[in-house]
Amino acid sequence: QVQLVEAGGGLVQAGGSLRLSCAASGRTFSNYDMGWFRQAPGKEREFVAAINRRGDRRNYADSVKGRFTISRDNAKNTVYMQMNSLKPEDTAVYFCAASSALSAYSVGYSPSYDYWGQGTQVAVSS
């Protein structure tokens, strides 16, 4: 089992920034690709960003490219997502997830992820 705990959500004005973190415990963190997903009210969960287990390859949804940056620190068992130039449409609950599937980071497919955090709310006001 892998336990994931997100932090860093909050309320921010449009154009502002937030940094999300996700702390993992349980099994060896570096054995997992890590992803961030989000779910807005009334919408399906969608892929945001992912990073491979070594931390040298990343994948982003088109809607966040150039604004969000995913990173990880395997020594600290933590994955981060820096979110800049936030827009009201970024408002959602953000979830981190861990996948043991090879190259899961490259496809952004939520069923590929084995473990999920509880989520952290991000609200962006206009």
C-alpha cells in the first residue's frame, strides 16, 4: 500500500500561484510514476500532469502547459506541482496518484494509477 497526502491548496486570485505537494508513505516511492489529476464540480476527473519515477520525464495536459510544473524529490518521498498564472477554470479538487505501470506518466490515464490521495481544494477567483 502507498498512502498519499496532498497539501497546499487554497483560494487565490486569478493570475496568482500555488504550490501543491503530495507526501507518500508505505512502499518505495521511486518505484512509482506520479500524477496529478483534478475534478471540478459536475465534471469528470481529468489528467493534469505526471512525472516518471526518475523525475526526468514529464507530461502535461494542454490546458496547463507553460503554467504548471510537476517535480519530485525521491529522497523526501514527495511530488510537487507549481501552479502559476492560475485561471478560474483551474478551480477543482486536485488529487495526486501513484502508478506502478511502466510509462504511466506518458498517457495520463487515470485507471493506470493504483493509489490516490484524498485531494486538496484549489479555488481561483476572477
